[in-house]
Amino acid sequence: MVIVEIINSPIISFPSDNDRQQDGAELVFNGRVRDTENGREIVALEYEQYKGMAKVELLQLAENTVNKFPINDLFCKHRVGKVDVGDTSLHVVIWSKHRKEGLNAMTWFISELKKRVPIWKWAIMKDGTRMPSECTH
């Protein structure tokens, strides 16, 4: 099963599922806003999306991940709008039989998300100015 959401409010985590007897691994990733961007202190990130295309691409990527890796389910929430330092901007849960395939799937999914899904972020500085934030790692 695949669930994806793009929301403009604080992320509420997907609940843990203790009834999954076939899955030995439940991997949870929470991407949080750091207090620096490119070595400069910030107060928040502002995420923008290509509305209509971002969710379609995110869903396709999640489905591709489930088909590419031996995992059972992938749930993802990505936030748009202003996200303060310390708050969660990305929440991903992957269930798999073993941890290794889940970890590999998580790493690939997040790397591809940053490349393919049309969601951009702006760093908001203490003085209120904004600068584009590029993911170069």
C-alpha cells in the first residue's frame, strides 16, 4: 500500500502498526528544519510546490519504490508553506520484512524525491529575507 500527502499544516505522524506480523522492520524518517542553511542562520524554510504535479510525481515515486524494493508499504507526508526550525517537513514510514531492504528503499526514495518531485524551498533569514535553498548533497 502507498499513501502520500502534501499538506500545509503541521505533520501528524502515521501511527505505528503493531499488527504487522509479516514485517520485521518499521522504518520512520522525520526530516526536520535545521537552524542553518548553507552556513547561515535561518528561522524557517518555506516550501512551494508545483500544484497538481507534485502529488502526482510523489505518488508515482512511492509506487516505483514499492515495486523496485522488497518492501510492503510506504507512507509519506510532505509539508508545504512555512516550516519553522525544529519542525518536521517530511515524514516517511516504510514497512519491510527485514531492515536492510527497508533502509535501502528509504535512502533511494528520499534521494529521488529531492531530484524529481517539484517541491522547492526557500530559507528565511532572521531579518525576513529569503534565499533559494539548494540540496547539493
